[in-house]
Amino acid sequence: MTLALALEQLLNGLQLGVMLFLMAAGLTLIFGVMGLINLAHGSLYMVGAFACAAVAAATGSFWIGLVASLIAAAAAGALVELLVIRRLYDRDHLDQVLATFALILIFSEGTRWLFGSFPLYLDIPPILGGAVMLPGGLQYPVYRLAIIAAGALVAFGLYVLISRTRLGMRIRAGESDREMIGALGVDIRTLYTVVFALGAALAGLAGAMVGALQSVQVGMGEPVLILAFVVIVIGGIGSIKGALFGALLVGVTDTMGRFLLPQLLALFVPPAQAGMIGGAAASMLIYIVMALILAVKPRGLFPAAHA
Amino acid sequence: MISRENLINLILAALLLAVPLAAYASGEQFYITLATRIAILALAATGLNLALGLGGLVSFGHAAFFGIGGYAAGILATHGFSGDPLLLGLSGTNQMPVIWLVAVLAASFVGLVIGAISLRTSGVYFIMITLAFAQMVYYFAISWPAYGGEDGLSILVRNQFAGINTMRPLNFFLICYVTLLVALGLFSLIRGSRFGSALQAARQNEVRVATVGIAPFRIRLTAFAISAGITGLAGALFADLNRFVSPSMLSWHMSGELIVLIILGGVGRLFGPVAGAMLYVIFEYALGGVTERWQFFLGLILLGVVLFARGGLLGLLAGRAKHG
Amino acid sequence: MVEVMADPVLEISGLVKSFGALRATDGVSLDLRPGEIHALIGPNGAGKSTLIHQICGTLRQDAGTIRFAGQDIGGLSVAERARFGLGRTFQVSSLAPEFSALRNVMLAVQAREGSSFRFFKPVMWDASLIDTAMAMLERVSLAERARVPAGELSHGERRQLEIAMALALQAKAFLLDEPMAGMGPEGSKSLTRFLDVLRHEAPILLVEHDMDAVFALADRISVLVYGRIIATGTVEEIRRDPAVRTAYLGDHA
């Protein structure tokens, strides 16, 4: 094991963490403001990826595709909010889970209908192609670094949005007191649609960026969704800060676990077995971390005041 | 005087028995398999109904117990077939009663562990955490190559039950059907018992239950473990039905489907899971015959039920649930 | 009358609870002796709810002790305190709304018997459980409504049901949180008569806004203002107390 290899894995972990943050931020915002659990958030991630891949293929430009992914995901989010989600705010969590589960079925099959069952591929834009030399002689893809930078930028943007703008003030008011925000004269229905669309756009952005690393296919959002759940359970539901911290923790723990555990075990048992046991253990690692954190802090590391 | 709901329950039970008998008489083996599938899914959902319907515990992780039951059957049968010892010198088996016992105990034990952590929380946390733990079991099954990993595990010959030829579809159906009836009986007893009172009261008003001196956590954890055991038993039967176990039994879609069954049928109703499983399998079969995009329409139907018909089929037919 | 020499059933001393900078409970000490009704009064926001939450265990105190029936219960859970015999009713009625009145009381009976881990015997065939519960409903004059779901009972009936449940626990002390609230004059009068009898079963810590009821029932009154007890005494002593008059009773007295 060289240091360069470890650095590479650490960066991969950061990149995964950034993706998870984009997903978890939307989920936690939607829960914090509207009290809604949205299983279909992974579908919006998929919508972003498909929109980006399809538009990039048609126009030849990744960047137009990226813009399209934001628009498509936000539009899909707003539409779903108007048609379905707003009927669920007063319902119990069971109804929310079922209705959004139904939305997953509709989104997944609908996408198959439109695009067929074969995966789409999305090329990395030329300007972000290639690799840079990192200390230790490591070649690391520019695109992955760009994702980390984009994620950091979005995190900063969200911070500014929530702490410095009128919209952010309304969001914070909505989180702390749903009745007060009505009294402030804010049109709460519009606010909810905007917050939902914003969360959807973040998920769509994540889907589009990852689409260039993996194949774009139906069902791609679901594993990410469940990891995002782990993230916000760890971070504390409703907390953006918790989502950021949890996302980086999960991203790095998962990636480093898969890298380190088999090597660690190889010190004690034959390599073939070490790979098998280490791999299986690594796949469970973040869930074990989640369980340990919950054992100490049942409401996550940064519990929101009201949740 | 029999209540309207009980009458409907009787009709549903009779229908589920009559269809495969008629199919047997007319040589349509396929419908027997369909009915067996209904019985097993209903059994799995009956387990979940105990936690979700009576206890209000929205577990999005019951696929874990279903899959653990399935793997218990698959692993025991594999060792029973090859003669390789399992662990601690114990051997495998192809006897269903032993397999069922192991499936129930294993699923209940994991249910106890998952429940002990998850039940410290409530609401959305509980939903997400049960989902996450089930996903953990799923990834473990995928990355552990000894029992097939991603490819799953085949059961070459269906396991044995008391000298009955289980390879004949009708015989196997009857085994599943009787098991389902026993589980429904158990559910009904528990619902009416002191334990059931405490469990249902904890759903309606947790603070009240604590204030009379009953700790809701212990009640819920016990219910969760029993619930997991029943769903695990269904998993073992499902493995024998397909003679195949794979990680898909553990997938979160499976957890979602089990909740959907209960909602379609009627939450907390004795025959809710049966009605739901019938509807679900019939949708799957009827819609699946017309379009390969049947899940799209299932999604629409489900959305309609959640938004506009919350009592499910039994709510529609038998009116609101009654308590003593 | 008050048996002054008897050991108190409930004894709270030096209780402190803060929320951030706010001291909601600021060194509260009070006790409840056998046979008495001890009323706790105070203006809104005085910290009555916070105090009750600490006594029954939904909030944990920052400092101070709570002794009940000779035991330190300050570290126990809500359910454990209830099993020790602390019978509580709620300011806002808190019942299992889908269950009938009878089944609500049956739940309290089975809780007292410690028999919630019985899985098979149907409660609706359990004569001893039903009879005991019915007896409690009769005592609060709710027997005719036994089969009505708690959620469909009138406000006053729900209050009666709450008391029936506290009775079923065979409590060693009752903690009644504004039982008169929303009762109407007739209901208040009959409830007042009922509480006067109930005190012989177990002493009552009565949190109440209805001053007529308090003055009619209480052996002693404690006045809570800004988290502190500013006076404790008999009805007459409290009526005369200048601090109480300025701080609280004011135009009432």
C-alpha cells in the first residue's frame, strides 16, 4: 500500500461524499421544511442523469446537458409537488412512503418507456478530461476533482442562500414554525413548491455529474437514495450541516473501508479469504457506523430543534 | 351473527383454497403456483401487519427477514444435499419443519437486533433506519460469495415435509395455505390479547401507555421480533416455491411490496394481507399479460389508493375497523 | 383532614430545571401527605407543566430529588414511576382513541397486574379484567358509555375516563393536571364532589385554574410563580398572604 494509493481512495471518498451531500441536502431540506419523507428523490437523480445524457447526445455539449438536467429535475420536482406531494403534507409517514414509492414505480417504468432498457452513456467534457499529477506521483482524473469542487461550491451556495437571502429566511422560518410563516404573509404553497424544486435540482445535478462516471440507467438513483438516508440519519434529519458532515463521513468511510479492510485482514488470513471477508465487512461498514452513532445519539449528530 | 368483515374473510379464505383445487381438477398447474405465491406473500405480509398494522411501526426493512428465511432454507438444503457440515459440526437438512424453525429463529434474532437499535427512534428515522439495515443485509448477501453471492443459490430438490410429495404443486400449496391460516390465527389471538392491547394502544398513544406503567419499547421490540419471525417463515416457503434464493428477496423493492400488499388490502385488518396479496398477484398477472410496463400502472393504482381510498380493499368492503 | 405527622407520599426537594437561560423550575420543594389534596396554582407560564413533567418522568430534572413512597424515583422512566403507583391525568385528554372506554381502563388494569406479556387469551373474554375495569367506570359514572370509542366521548366524559384509568392503577398518589378544564359548571361541581371522596383512596396533587374548586377542596395550596414556590399554606393562609395577593391572586381575592 502506498501513500499515493491511499490519497487516491481518500479523494474518491470525498467525491462520493459530495454526491451524497447533493442528494441528502435536498432530502433533509424537504423534510425540515415540509416534514415529508420523499423516497422518489432517487428518481429525480435519475431524471437529471437521463436529461443530461439525452441532451448532451443531441447537442454534443455536456454543458447544455448539465443545464438541461437542472431544468428537467426541477421541473419534474415542481410537477410532482403540485400533483401529488402537496396532498401528502398532512398525511402520516406511511402514506408519504407509499405514495412516493408509487412515484418511483411510475418514474422508473416511464423512463424505460421513453429511453428503452439499455443504459445511456455520457462522455466527460473534453475540458475536464485527462488527469493531473498529485503529490506522490499519482495521476488523478480532473473530472473527479471538478465534481468535488462543484460540490463544495454548491454547499457554499446553499449556506449563502439559507443564511443570507429572503428565500433562506423563509425556509428557516418554515423549519422552526410552520404557523408563523403563514402569519408573516409568505405564500406557503409557493414556498413549498420552490423548496421541493430546489431539492430536485440538486438531486438532478448529482445524477448528471455521476452520469459521466457510470452508465445512465433506470434504478441508478436507488442505491444513492438509501445511502443518502444513512447520511441524514447520521447527520440529524433537517440539518444541512449534518447532511454535509454525514455525507463526507459516509463517503470516506465507505471508500476507505473497501480499500483498507481487505488489506488489513490480509495480515491475518490468506489473501483470497481476506478479500472475501474484507469485502463483505466493508459493504456493511457504514451501516455499522450508523448503528453506533444512533446508539449514542438517537437523533443524529446535529439534531434539528423540532424534528 | 357473523360480522360483515368475518364473512368477507371466510369468502377470501375459501376463494384462495377453491382456485387451486379447481385448477388441479382441470389440470391448470400454473394457477396452483399463482395461488401458492399469494399464500406465501400473504404470510410474509401478515408478519409485517403485526408490526405495522397493530404496532404502527412502519418497517421498510422486512425484506431482510424474508430473505433471511429464504437463505436459511437455501443454505440448510444445500448442506443437506452435499453432506458438508454447516458449522460446529451441525449438518444441513431437507426437512421443512427443521428449516422453518431455523428460519423463524434466525429472522427473529436479527429482528431483535435491528429492532433494539431502530426502536430507540420513531417516525421517519425508524423508516429510514429499518431500510438501511435491510440494505446492509442485502449488500452482505451480494458480497459474500460462499452462497452464490449476486447469482443466488439453487435448491435442487424441494425440501420434504412428513412424507408428503412436496414436488406436487397442490401438496405444496396446501402446506403453505395451512401455514398461512395458522399464522392468521396467531395474529388474531395476539391482536385480542393483553399484549395486543398494549401494542395497539402504544400506536394510538405512546405517552398514555407509558403513564399506565407499560414500557412501549419492550412491547414493540417483542412485536417486531415476532413479526420478523413470521416473515422469515414466509421467506423459507418462498425459497422452496421457487427452489431458488437470491439477494432480490432482500432488496428494498421487496420491503416496499410487502407494505403495498398491506395497504391494498387494509392496514391492521386480519385478512388485509390476504386481500392485498390476491390483488397484487392478480394485477401482476393480468397487467403483466397486457403490458410489460405493468409496474407503471401499479404505481398509478397505488397512488390512487393512498390518496383517495385509504382503507384498502377491506375498508371498501367491510367499512371501518372495529375494536372492542 | 391533614395528618401532619405522617410521612409524605411524594416529596420533592430543591428541584431545578433550566431551558437555556430560562430557569423554568427554580429550586422547588413541596410534599404530598396521606389523605390530603395539595393544590398547585400559579399564573400561566409559571412552570407548572415543567414541574409536572419532571414528577412523572417525561422531563429529567437538572438538580434536586423526587422521592415517592420512600423511594428516590428521580432517575426512573415514566413507565417505572407509573408502576410505583403514580397515577396521572392529563391537561389535554390522552387516551387510546380507537379503543372503547372499557378497553382503555382494561389497559390500565393489565398494566397494574404487570401482565402485558400474555399473547393468547382474548381480553374481551377475560371476565376478571372486564369486571375490574367496569367497576372503575361505574365509580366515575361512565358505565353506560363503556363500549363507546374514547375518541367519540365528550370532553367531560374523557376526563372521567382519565380518572377511571388512574383509579385502575390503584395509585398511591394522584397527579391531576387541570381536571376541571372545559368541564362546565355542573361537571365541575360533580367532579369536585368526586375528588373529595377520592382523596381517601390516595392523596392528590391538584394542578388547577378553577379557584372555586381549589378553595373548596385543597387542604394546602402552593403558589408557583416564575418557577419558584412563593408560598405554601392552608386556604386561609394563602388568601391572606400579601406576596400571593400581589403576585397572583390580585383582583381575584
